Amino acid sequence: MQLDLFEGVILSQDQLEKVAKFKEDRSKNAKNAELKNQTIVGTLVEAGFVEGVDFKNTFNVSLVTNDVQLGYSFNDTQFTANDVEFIQIRGGVSFLSKRFSKEDNVVNDTEIKYFEFDNGKFEVSSITGNYRKIKASTLLTKLKEQREQAQINMDHFNRENLNFANAIDNLREKFPTADIFTFNDFDKWGSGASYRYKDVKRIKAQFENGSYVTFNVGLDGNYRIAKKYDAATVGLDSDQLMEFFTNQNK
């Protein structure tokens, strides 16, 4: 048994050994982590990454003094050792990218902190969109493309919004009795269990009798009919519908 001079807690020999093992493991882990960090940074720089532009390295090793809890509660070996001095690791490498926010209509700087590194290759699904390991040079290309795409997405979003606003103004001027607005629609393709759906933004012109027309708006600003619905013909049987069309052509 030994007295913990800071708190007056008596630690057993087994507990003292656990504290020593904890400090030893922390020291080993710090050395391994530092070596890996150096390898990652070296691999990135060699591939053309620029620190502060393409990545940030906040890796830090420091000596701290804290209380630590060791052992396990399930077998009643858990205890707290006070004022233990040990090596602490913080930070690491993160990739510097950009994301477009539709909500704020702005391109934000983002840090990508979660990735895998093994045998000189990186797995960064939030950049590549998959879980394949790729070379650092390929990753740099993907990272630059992602940053460029963020600006492209914002430009496309603003151009689309302007085109929709202009189309709505044009339709409202031509057809003032219709309720004209944007809405989220979808397109469907495939068959059976292989159906696929895609969200699509469209304009809808709704009339009081229930009839409506929906429009696609192109990047050129022109609008074209996507779907039309005539409420006057919904309840007609085949003969009545034929008669309706016949009267239209008189």
C-alpha cells in the first residue's frame, strides 16, 4: 500500500502498477501518433498539398496533470488516481475544403477531420464520395474539385432562383387569375422494385376549378410544360369525353 500525497488516498500495489502502465501506454501512444502525423504531413507535402491552404496540422503533445479513472466497475477494480502526470495528445491533420449552404446562400470554409491513412493512401469519403483508398496526389485533385464545385453550386443556385423568379413574374403577368408558385416535385423512372426518384423544383399554375399546369424552368430561363391537368374532364366517362373533344373542334 502507498499513500497518495495529494489527496491522502491509499493506493494498493496493483493500483500503482495500473497507474504506471497507464502512463507508459500514453507515452508509447504519443510517440506512435507523432510518427504517424509526421508521415501523413510528409506524404501530403510531397504530393503538392500546401499547409494552410489544403490542410491544417494542429497535432500537439503535452505533459499534463489530471485525475484518471482506471480499472473496471464490473469486477470492483475501478478507482481514481489523483494528480497523475502523463502525456496527452490533441489535434491532428484536417483537410481544408468548402461547402455551399443553400440556407444561407454562402460558400463556407469547412474542415474535414475524419479520414483513414494506411500504406501511403487516404480514405476520405467526405471528399471522394466512396471508401476507396487513393494516392495523395489524387486526393489533392478531388479536394480542389470539391472547393471549386462549392462556388459552382452557389452560382447555379442563384441563377436558378433568378430564372424561376423571372418565369413566375412572366406567367403572373400573362395569367393574373392563376395562383402561380414554386413547389418541390419529383421525377420517377425504372420499373417494379427498381423505381428511382429524383426531387425536382418546378412552377405550378393553379386555377380555381382545380385545373393546373406545371412547368420546368431551364438554365436558359425558358419555361416548358411538365404536366397539365384539366379538372373539367376528370369525371367524364368515355362517351362524355369524346363529346367534349368533339365540341372543342367544332
